[in-house]
Amino acid sequence: MTYLQQINQWSSTHHPKWLVVIRALLGVSLFIKGIQFLKDTAVLEQMISHASLSHGIVWLNIFIPWLHLFGGSMIIAGLYTRISAAVQIPVLIGAVFLVQAKQPVFSGDSGQIFSVVVLFLLFVFLIEGGGPFSLDNALRNSKNN
């Protein structure tokens, strides 16, 4: 049994049902953040320009909103949850350590606490997976039958 199969076996036997609600809320928050970035691209451009990134990374303005939309919808449905969380993690690491790190934590306009919570939850679902009420589980069960 491989290491990934052992993690999958453990998470399927120890996955609390309330974690499905947290997974859906995480997906909805990522989806809404993607919509906000699409509606107001100047905010995202400003955050990227104030970060310690080079000025040649214009493609992030397009990539990040669509990644949040697609990844958030996949996490909501519980389809390829671990892959969706793994793809979102580098973006949130950049948000926490490059973009939000220059702002005071408890200022009114800081999103650092939100970003840290989302990053933590992405790591949780990278390990836990979609859980019992997910398309991952439905596909796995239909494949076994």
C-alpha cells in the first residue's frame, strides 16, 4: 500500500461530517474572491505591484482570479479536492508572505488573517480530501462497484 493510499484510507475512516460544511465554505470563499478579483482588477494589480514581485508578472492578474473560480468550484463539489487544494496553496502562500506581510495584521483593510485561515484549510483538505459527501467519494464508490 502506497503512502497516498494510506492517507486516503485514514482520512476516509476519520473524516467528521461537519468538515464537509467547512470544505464547502472554503470553496465558496475562494469562488467569491475570484469574482471580486475579476470585477475589480485594479485591486489585484495594486496588491501584486506592492508585493516584492518583479514588474514582469502581468499574467498573475489573469491567472489568479480564474484559478480561484475553478479551484473554488472544484472544492465546493468535492471533485479532485486534493489536487484543487494543492494548486491553490502556492497562490495563498504568496498572498500571506509576499502581499499581506507588509500590512499590519489587525488593520481594518488587512486580509492577512483571512489568507492565513484559507491557507490552513487548504492544507487540511490536501490531507483529508473531499470526505464522504463529495464527488470524489461518489466516483470512487462507482468505480469499486
